[in-house]
Amino acid sequence: MSDDPSLIAVPKLLQRQIDSFARSLLQPVRTFDFSSPPFEPALVPAQSVSWRVFKNPVSVFIGGVTAVLLEFGEPRVRDGVWQHSRFRTDPLTRLRRTGLAAMITVYGPRSKAEAMIAGVVRRHDRVVGRTREGEPYHANDPTLLSWVQATAGFGFTQAYQAYATRLTTSERRSLFVESAPIARLYGAVGAPSSPEELDGLFEAMRTRIVPSPIVFEFLEIMRRAPILPAPARPLQRVLLKAAVEILPPWVRERLGLEERWSLNAFERAFIHTMARTADRLVLPSSPAVQSCRRLGLPDDYLYRR
């Protein structure tokens, strides 16, 4: 471990407890070894902005919720998920599987990440149907895949910027470059490749985003699901409010996410503290640290300033 003053040093027992708490935010549904095979690179290089952003479990959780809210604003994506998943009956398994997929995409060894993505594409090919309004959808529709890719990038980036650490203009542009090969593997061939293209896509989606009771059902499920340990479970609503708060204002208004979903001053300060602390505290069991070990890098490689 380096003597970098930007890192937070805590007693090992407390570090293990925080490590366990962080894992509970995005606990894998099954064991995945990010530390092997030795020296196999990921789809995204270790020196990337993505590796720094995705190491933060607090902002990743918040950003993931933001992305889902945006996705659920689009009826075809909304009903594709709601009609073809066990989210309502088994939300925790679904959440953990999704979280694991995101970690494998960024940190996993290339061969395993490509195999995982190929499996997702195959499963998506069977997801077809009609929305409640009667509009047909197919999960592998490039238009829908591009929207999902865009919402994920927006959510994770905005959450990290809003609550953990500001990114420079160059760093924000790098995130688009780094995600482009991954988007193509998923079939999202129209995913935005720059902040300007993202802005253009959001503008084009103004006529597509509609309110739905499913948005509120999703938030209620997320509030009640045993994601955090029981004593910390009231924090889940605060994390959800943090996710709502970084939505574009017009999307929030369109979805009906009113004032009660806003953070108060104390909650906002608390979220900032959590996210900034998570950005400076090395968590040995995290996919980020395990992947650094796979590449022969020190545990604190992504935490140095």
C-alpha cells in the first residue's frame, strides 16, 4: 500500500466490515474470480477512466438505479424487462446478476467478458412481445440497445460526478471512447459516441418518455428489497432519492418523480460523504482490486491521485 494521502486508512476489522457492506450493494449472484487468469487484460484497459469510475460501489449503485429509471421511461424497454424477468418476484437475484454483469464487462478477463456478453445477446434474442399500449418490441433491436447503453453511461457518469469526484471534459469524452467496443458487442451500434450525441439522443427521446406505475413499483421494490444489512436498510431510500435527483429535470417531471424524491440537505451531505469515502478506501474483495491483482498491479492502483 502506498503512502498517498488521498487514500483513507482504517483498522483492518473496520475495513472488512466496510468491504462487506460495499459487496451488499452489488453482491454477485454467484462466485466470479476476477483475479484470474493471470495477466489477461479486460475489454477496457486498467488505466482507463472506466476502471476508476466503476470501482466506487456507492456511485455505481446510484447510477444503476438512474439508468433503470430512464430505461423504464421508454415503453418497449420497460415492458421488455417487466414481462420477461423475475424482478417483481425475485428482485435481489436480478439486481445482483445485473451488477455482476456490469463488473465483468469492465473488469473481467476479456475471454470471460466476451462469453458473458454473447450469452446475454442470445437470451435477448428470445425477448419479444408487445407493450401494454400494443407496440411490438424485441430486446435485440439496435435502437433499444443503444438507449440502454446510453442510459447506463449517463447514470454511472452522472452519479460519480455528482457525488464522488468531478470528471474533466477530457475524462468524460474518454468514457464514450472506452465504452464503444463494448456497445458493439452488445449490438448497440447506435450508442452515443460523445457528450453531444448523448444530448441529441435525449432530445430525440422527449416524445418517447412516458410515465408508468411500473416506475413507482420499481422504486418500492428497491426500497424494500434486502439489499443492505437490516440496520442500514433505511439508507436504501436515500440512495434511491440520490438516483432520482440526477435525472434530467424534464425526465423527472415526465415520470412524476416529485419533491418527495428529492434529497434534503442532510441526506445530500451524507451521500457525498459515502461516495467520496468509497472513492478513497481500498476494498480488497472488490472486482476492481481483484482485477488489478490479476494484472500484477498494486491494490491501490486505482485509488492514487
